[in-house]
Amino acid sequence: MLRTLFLCMSLAGVLSATAQDDRCTSTLETVAQQVGETVVFCGTPAQVTVRGRDHEGPVFLNFGGKYPDNTFSVVIWSDVAGDQIGELEERYSDKLLLIHGVVAEHNGKPEIKLAALKDIEVEQE
């Protein structure tokens, strides 16, 4: 009985991980080749920083290293972040994120300019 329960729990974990991976259409390894495409990028940011003199934005999520050594960025402008801007650094730091958006190129690196906060999902741990 215990063995069957363990097997079922293990199988459920594998199926759950597979389902999460199926939603990801872009990673650090592929995003540079996906400029112009709408993707679901999956990754954990190396750095989340709120710019501006009074931390009014924009917010940068840097992946693959901290700025300027990052290989990919997501930009959240203050009009998108709205009154939640002060919460975003803590909300997204050290979390696995699924980011929906169109990949563009900025200064030779891939970038997504977030259209709405709902376009970022924080994966449950």
C-alpha cells in the first residue's frame, strides 16, 4: 500500500513538471533566435532592479547574469507596473517566472517589453 502511494505521488510530480515545461517555448538557450516571435520565456532572473532616482521605474529583470553581463532582459515600464512597482523586486527575485511577450532586440541582446503585469506568472515552489 505504501509502495503504491509513493509510486502515485512520484508519477504525479513527473506529470506536473512535464506540464509546466510544455508551457515554456523559450529559454536562455533559445531566446536570442526568437526575435520577433511571441513566446513564453521560462527562467529565474539573476537580478531584479528598479531604476530611477526615486525607484519609480522602469523595472529590469535580467537573466543569464547581472547587468551588464546579462544575456536577456524583461523591461517593465512604470505605466505597466502602476502602483505595484515597489513590490516587484521582492515578488520576482529568486523565483521561476513564466513571461509571455514578444522578443525584440535591444543593443544586441534579446528583450521583452512587458505589456501587462498579468503577462508574468510566478511558478509555485
